[in-house]
Amino acid sequence: MQLSVHGDRMKAVAQLESFAATVKRIWQSPGCRWFLLISLVWSLALHAWGLNPWGREIDYTRAGTLGQWVSGIGSLSAVLVAIGALFEERRRLARAAQQAHDASLSQLYAWLALVYEGGIPHRWEVRFNNATLTPIYYWVLRLEGYPGIHFCHLTTGPIVPGSTARVIPESVSVPLDAAKISRTMLVFCDVESRTWQRNFDGRCALVDQDQESTPKAHDCK
């Protein structure tokens, strides 16, 4: 009996949480905001015209003819549409500006290269192209297929702007297969201390990481 009551309570709580989530989603939706805005503007307009539909009978003489109502509604709708278009354009420009800003801080690339001398493989290099115009002080680079090998700011220092290369020590490059140049995954912090990850496929995105797992907290263990 107690289990049945407990189950009913849990079901009721789950239904209440689902209802609350639905109400929250509707409340935060653009449609709800537009409805509230239109209702507010319309109520204020009626009040300004001396019309109060919420507490007494409407004076239809003062309210105007049907044609005047249609014309007024059309004018109000045009104004609201224009305002909505203006806000949407501002949001679009803000998104574009943010995307351009993010791109300017994440243009960092790394790849593995095998250097030949006299037609013979001589050494491995990690090459960087830093187009962010600022040094990258915290970064970790990993190789696809070699989970035990990585490079980071603690071993080779910051990545300066422009094109640079770091020679891989022979002790590290021995396990690498010359017939298969591995792709790289690069995790780094930009000048705003945000963490980016450029995956093995080359795509780059912001990542949400705990403070302990960011490149700043990397300890080469």
C-alpha cells in the first residue's frame, strides 16, 4: 500500500514538473512575447482613445466604424511587423559579429609532417599555423591512433602567431608509422580564456570543460 502511494506521488510530481517545463517553454517562446506585446499595445491604445472594454459597456460611437477599426489594426500590424523585423535584423547582425569574433580567436591549426632529407625520412615535425594574431599559451595536441603520445605548452612553450614547426624528439617519433601520417586533435585556450577543440576532422568548436580538465590545468601525466 505504501509503495502504491509513493508511486502515485512520484507520478504526480513528474507530471507537475512536465507541466511546469511546458509552461516555461511557452512563456519563453517568441510567440508568447509577441502576444503579450500586442495585447499591451492594444490595451494602452484603447485606454488612450477613452475606451475601456474591461469594466463597462463599450461606446461604439467613440470606438469608430468597422472601416476605421480595420484601418487601425492594419496600421498597428504594420508597425509591429516593422519593429519585429528591426529586432530580428539586430539579432542577425549580433550573431554574425559574434561568429566573426569567435573565428578570429580560433584560427589555430596543427598537423604532423615527415621531413625528408635526400629522399630518406629524417625527422617528424608538428607544424602550426596560428592566424589568431596572439600567442596561444595553453594547448594540448594529441595524435590519432597514438593515445600515449601528446605535445603541449609545458614541453614546447606557446604557439606564436604565424607558421611555426616543432621537431619531435627521436624518442617520441620511433613508434610513429611513416606510412600513415596521423591526424591531430588540438585543445587550446584563446585570449579570452575560452577552451576550443579542433577535432581530428578539422572542425573547431567551443567546449564546456571543468576547470581541472582545461589546457591550463594540464600536467603532462
